[in-house]
Amino acid sequence: MTFWVRAWRNVFVWYATAGTLLGAAFLHSLLWPLAVLGLVLWCAALERTNRVRDALIGGLLTGTIKVLFAISWYWAAYPLSWMNIHPLFIVALIIGLYWLLTSVTIGLGFAISTALAWWCRKNISPQLHFFILPLLVVAGEVLGSLIFSIYALGPGSTINANFSFGYVGYLLNNHEILRLGALFGGVYTLSYVLGFIAVGIYSAFVTRRRVMGAAAIFVFVAIVASAPLHVPAPTPSSVFHTRVALISSDFLPEASPNPIEVEKKRGLLRKAVEEAFAYNPEYILLPEAAGLTVGSDTPTTLAWLTEKGRRAVLIDSARVDLDNGTARVRAFIYDPATSNVYETDKQYLVPQGEYVPYVYEFLFSALGTKDFYKDRTDTLAYRPGIQDENNTTPGDMPAVIFCSESIPPLSVFGMAKQRDIPFVVHPVSHSWFNTPWVLWAETRDMVALQALQNGVPVVQAGNLAPTIGFDSRGHEIRPFARHNDIHTSVVVYDL
């Protein structure tokens, strides 16, 4: 008992506990209230901190531990069997190193914002804390994303603030009232709202008046209890009605794909598309890098799409290898009505999955294992594309955001600024992972809030990932029909 009492007197235990509560909130949708408690404890730790150095260390603890939970899905990649790495403890070491370094770099952003919050509490009027501290919560998250992009710099990246895993605002997608704040600034606004609630509850407690403490508890309970209540969102300015068929699959990754197996997969995908035609869809979407139409010229593909009077637009994507040794992930939008095919390339790539960061090239070279690492990552030569579908695709065609492009909070917003978007298609593949439930829950919130913020439906077709549709309010849509087959499924939505 004495040990725990002494430990609790250490302010760094407070910061670590705050990070644990914030991180645990990402493990299940029902745990989101833990984030409020985590930020309340963070405020309390700030009050007990005497030096700016301690605030920096404490903020680093809080931010790092939070992100360790939020990206715990990294471990779902184990054992990376298709990369043929032995013994398996090396795989665990590689994943663990990347998991830890990613969390620390993102945590640095929260360390800086915590130090600024400590200074504000010492030098700025308490009345302004309600507005400044929540703003610093948001700033810490954005700064963490910025620092991560510097750490993850490579030939396929830029300095940006796109990597948004661990943003506490996503947790409010599970609150039917508070999530509407995304209409006015997306996840950034929701992170601010969560911070504002936490600062308010903490401030009520530190007044040392029982009435205020009781009021704070009542407010917290009321907020949690009101989470399931549905409040109609503003009616969208336009309503779009169309039927979309999504093809899902469960194909495992291969380091060196066998041509025979590739053709078998294409045959299964083609069969699934044929089954989708039975529902008379206007659009058919395949998962990311499905590659169904690779090797088939445009006239042949369009002729197939128009057989028997059919007119469905097909959206496929594939790896495109260039002469300079690099590759693109490119989507092909086949429009049989105009006999045109529109192309767009993936712009936001993920480190280690699509390119190798410079820091890891240096690290493995320093360890004398450069050849070992290069042999297993030589296919990770993706680069951001040059094709911009918003400048070439007609207004009645959907926008395309690829798998990782739901991570930047403003992906859909940026596209909607360039042209009117009837809806968004989101081809996805999580074939590297083994049922990454945390990843699926977080990306679900990301996509839902982008749909809500921009007032456009989003449909997602996945390979070893959920296939799902969201309406313009960011709510999941019930499928019109579903057909399951070996390795593929057809899921139909009416938008």
C-alpha cells in the first residue's frame, strides 16, 4: 500500500496514467469516456508540475503512451510471413522498434504543447484556460503529426500533418450529439470540444466546493448518457441517388506473386463483378490494387462493361511500374457511357508499407544489415502520383481516396474544394494485417467524420478489410443486398 501511495505522489505517474486512459479509449467504441478522464488527469498533473522540464517529460509520457495504444494495431502485422523473415523474434523486434519510435515522435508534439500549457497556467488568467488549454490539446496532436512526418521522411513523402492516428476528436464519432461539431472543422473541432469538456470538469473540481464538484460529475454522466441520442444533422444541399456495388476480397499478400495465382484472383474478381451486374448498379468499386483490368486494353474492358446493355462505371486500381524503377498506385475509372477511362494516382503514402524512410535505411546500414533489409523492401518503391483526377474527371464521377488517404483529416475537404463531389469511393487493402480491430475502428471513425464534415456519402471496398458505406451524415448505411462467394463478396448500397 505504501508503494502505491508513494508512486501516486510522483507527478510522472499522473502523466502516465493520463496517457493510459487516453490510449485505452481507442481500444473499443464504448471506452471513449476514458479520454475525458485522461484529459482531466492531465490538467491535474499540470497543476502539480513545478518546472517546465517536468512538463516536457510528463507531456512526452502522456502523448507517447496514448499513441502506443492508438497504433497497437501495428502488432497485427506479425509475423509478416510473406516477407520470409526468420527467426520470428527479428520480426517482433522490427515491429516493436517501429511502434515505439512512431509513438515517441508523435508524443514529442504533445510534450511541447504540455510545456506551453504549463506556462499558460502560470502566466495567463484562469478565465482563459477554458479556451487555451483545449487549443493546446489540438496543437499537440497536429505538431505530433508534423514531427512524425519529419521522422518518416523518404522518397515517397513530404513534411505534413497528415498522420492523425491518436487524435482524441475521433472518439467523439461515438457521441451522436457532439460528433456534429465535425461540421465546423472536422476532427480538429472535436479534439477541441473534448479538451474543453475536460478542462471544465477539472476546473469545477478544483474550486473545492461540493456543489461544483457534484455539478461536474453530473455533467460528465449526462454527456456519457446522451451519447446514443440521435440528433438530425443539417439537410444536405443536394441529394444524390445512385446504386453502388462494392467488391470485397480476402486475398493474402505475396512477396513474389505467382502469375497463375494472379490470374486465378482476377478470375474470381471478374466473377464477382459479373454477379454485381445482376443488381443493376451504376458504379462498381473494387478494393485497392485489385488489378482486375491489368493486361486488358481499354476497348476490351469497355466492351465487357457494355455487354447486354449494361452501363456500370467500373473503378479498378493497380500498381503501375515506371521505367525509372518506381511505382504508382493508380485508379482507373471506366465510363462506358462516354467510352473514356479516367486516371488518378495515390498521393499520400504510408512509410514502411509503400516506401522506406531515410532513417531506416541509415539504421539498417549502420547495423550492417542493409542487404537483408533491402531484399525485403525492394518492392516498396511507390511514389506519390502525378495524375490529379479532380482536374480531369467529370463532375458526375465520384472522387477517389485510396487506402491511407482517409488518414489525413482534410482529404475529402480538399477534393470538395476543387469540384462538386456526388460521393466518394474508398478502395482499401489491409492485407498486411491479421484482423486489426483497432485499425478498423479508427479508420471507420476517420471516414465517417470526413463524410459528415463534407456532407457526401463515402463507400469503402476492402481486401481483408471492412466493406462499408456511409451516408452524408457519416452514419453507416444498411446494404441493399449482399452476395458471398469464395474469397469475394458483393455488397450493394443505395446512396
